[in-house]
Amino acid sequence: MKRGFDRMDTEGPEIEGLERIDNDIWQVPMGYKSGMRVPGRIYLSDKLFANLEKEAVDQVANVATLPGIQKFSMAMPDAHVGYGFPIGGVAAFDAEEGVISPGGVGFDINCGVRLIRSNLDKSDVDGKVNDLLDSLFKAVPSGVGSKSRIRASESELEAIFTNGSRWAVEQGYGVEADLTHCEGEGCIEGGDPAQVSAKARKRGRPQLGTLGSGNHFLELQYVDEIYDPVAAEAFNLKQGQLTFMVHCGSRGAGHQVCTDHLRNLTRAVEKYKIDLPDKQLACAPAQSEEAQAYFGAMASAANYAWTNRQIIMHHCREVFEQQMNMDADELGLDLVYDVAHNVAKLEEHNVNGGKKQVYVHRKGATRAFPAGHHEVPKAYRDVGQPVLIPGSMGTPSYVLCGKQSAMDVSFGSACHGAGRVMSRSGAKHTFRGEQIQKDLSGQGISVRAAHPSVIAEEAPGVYKSSSEVVDVVDRLGIAGKVAKLMPVGVVKG
Ligand SMILES: Nc1nc2c(ncn2[C@@H]2O[C@H](COP(=O)(O)O)[C@@H](O)[C@H]2O)c(=O)[nH]1
Ligand SMILES: [Mn+2]
Ligand SMILES: [Mn+2]
């Protein structure tokens, strides 16, 4: 242990073997669990350490036993327990010798966040927020199993699974610039519709343009503070400006893809004789037919999610035009960026002094590529990609930009949110939705939800401090703070 980083200094859970090796860096040593191939790294401040779950540390160690894992099994400061891998987990596997695992992506494939800027100032919506929220609530169906009026045909679904957002733009749901301001231009290559089951298609067909439940949201925000004026200018953000955030994923289609392929990969674990400490880590050798089938289906679901967010944004733009009685040019509702935070991608990274193809699994983690990286949109190439971190319906969200250290520290990845500290059932016992809604209203934040129980489950108190979380990635040089966004009105799923 480094001098000055004595574990005894820090209040929090006693987790035997966990070592604090630097400010904000905790190491899960190789001996923590038998079979670990690499150490674990958890990025946490002292304050966030107090909420660290031992089970999440065990999950970091479990992931470290998987074949072909590179450098470290990692957890971001928003980490908490998930299915097999922790939420907030990042792990990269050698593209030849490693594995691909659905647990490292999650059930809501390509759950993600998009941020839209505007020509409006916060004051321009004074007295209009409630009407805007009511119209947004109507325009974007929300809640478990919600359906829209769109019914994609079989051939349209094929195009969506293969091409992602481009399909939506070609149908008139948006403009070309939306694609160039989106991670991967709204598409992962390798989408293979043949690997998406009839059941997943059936679930996906009526859900394009829908938000989903609970944690997903549409949020009116304003820019409360600028930390990096150069990056803020590149992102076209300024103090006091009204912004709009969308958080949702691949709905029933993605969930079904994960369910179907977990079944196949559970069988593959036996076939390929992979020794797993937890069956939720079901996986297969990256080049096996089972893993490639999952990857093709996962990419299809990711492409569906980008299409979904694109259609939602289009419908929200229409609501703004009607409610504000302004046209698209006047409103300037341009997409700043869209990030996936539940996804596996084939990427090239520097490992042990050489370049290597790896499958980077980001499960509750955001890509954070730095300035100069060829995958960062040209408009942002000098500052790094926007990293969008939602907070909660009552606390700040943040815009950061990817930094060079992310490539060394975390395979170009940062946190994805504040991260839960309380379960949904715990929240329903602790909070009353009506009271939370009233408290938020007192702070100038209006909330719409299908049921008050959703507001209780999503109360700001169920999440860690977003400020504390982003400060860790900022200090580590993974992503730098650009702007703080405060909520003024939220539609919860
Ligand atoms: N700005 C808002 N952020 C929110 C809200 N509800 C949740 N959150 C944040 O999103 C992340 C990501 O959630 P996940 O379900 O995909 O893991 C979560 O950690 C929260 O910090 C909201 O209403 N507004
Ligand atoms: Mn999400
Ligand atoms: Mn989601």
C-alpha cells in the first residue's frame, strides 16, 4: 500500500483484501478470489467508498476471472451490484483469446443518454413548463410495455437492426446532423437481424418512440455553470441556456435479445468448459458462433435503441415547436451528442505497449474518447467527445469531455450516472411519491409520472451524489467537467 493512503483513514465497509492504492483508486488484488487473471480497480472517493457494496467488489473480482480479460476488471464511481457484472463495470477482452458476455452489457442494451441544446434561455419557458411537460408526456408513451403508433414492418425492422438511427432520419425523424453528433453515428457495425428472435421482433415492433419505465426520463434543464469554456463553446452550450435530455434504451426488443442469448451462452459455458464463479457471467469465446451470434443480436438491439432515441427526439422537437410557437431554426434544438452506456464494442486499444483489438464491455459506463480520436465527431475533435452524466430528477446532471487518461486508465470509459444507493423496494418504503413531487415543485422542478410510486422509486435520495461521482472521473483525468445542468421539469417513464 502506498504511504499516505492507509485504509484506516477511510470510513466505510470493512472489505478484507481491498487496498487503497492512490487517491480515488482502490485495488482488488489477485488474491482476493481464486482464479483472478488480472487485478480489479475501483475508482472511488472517500465519501463514495462509504456506500460501496461488498457484493459489487466480489463482482469486480468475478469478472477478473474471465478468459482473455486485459489489464484490470474495473468499476466506475457510480458502481453498484448488477447482473453478473456490476453496473458501472468496464472490462475489455482480447478479441481472439477472450470472451463476450451479455452480463457485461446488461438487459437494456444501449440504454443511453442524448442531450439537445437550444436557442432558448431558461427564462423563455417561465410559466410554460407545465404545458410543455403535459405535451411531452402525451407525445412520448411511457411506462412498462408502453406502445407507440408506429408499427415497423419486418423489412423496416431489418433496416433498423442493421443501420440504426439512419433509418429514422431517412423516414423524416430528424436531420443528417443528428447522425454526425451521435456515438458511432447511431449505429454499431455488425448488427445481424438473423440473430434476433421472432419474440424480440414482436416486442420491438410497437415500441419505437417509447420511453419505458422508471429510471428513463425526458428532462428540461438549464446550464447552471460552465467549467471549461473552450469545450462548452465547441458543444454550443452557454450559461442560462435551456437544454433537454433523453434517457432510454432498446425496450422489450433489447431485453428479449439479452434473455434469448443468455440461454444460449449458458449452454456454451459447458460446451467450451469455462470455469465461472457466477453463472450470471455466462459467456463464450469471442470468435465462437455463440458469442458472435450474441454480438450480432446485441448490435441490432443497440441500433434499435439509437433509432428509438432519434424518434423520441423528433417528437419532442415537434412539441417544442407547437408549445413555443417557434420554428425549428428559431428553436435551434440541435443534438449535442448521444452516448450508449450499456454496450460491448470492438475497439483498438494500447495494451502492454502494443495495439490490440478488444471487446470493451461498458455496463453502466460511458465511452470517453479524448481529443484527436478518429471516432470523436469532427466538431469536437479538438476537445474530446461529450460524456453525458445524468444525476437525478432533483440534482445536477453534467456534461464532461473525454480525456487522454481514459485511454490508459479505463479503456476510454467513464461513469454513466450517479448510481443507485437504494433499491426500488427500499425507496417505496422510505419515500412517498406525492411528497417528493411537492418538495421538488418547491425547488422549481415539475415532475410528471404515470404513478406516484415511480416518483418514490426515483426520488433523488435513491441516488449517490452526481457531483461527487463526476469529481472522481474529473480528478483522475478520465473526463473533464464542461457544464453543470439543473432540472426544471421531468417526465419519468
Ligand atoms: N437527470 C436525471 N437523471 C436521472 C433521473 N433518473 C435517473 N437518473 C440518473 O440516470 C443514471 C443512469 O441510470 P441507469 O438506470 O441507466 O443505470 C442513474 O444512475 C441516475 O444517476 C432523472 O429523472 N433525471
Ligand atoms: Mn440507462
Ligand atoms: Mn435503461
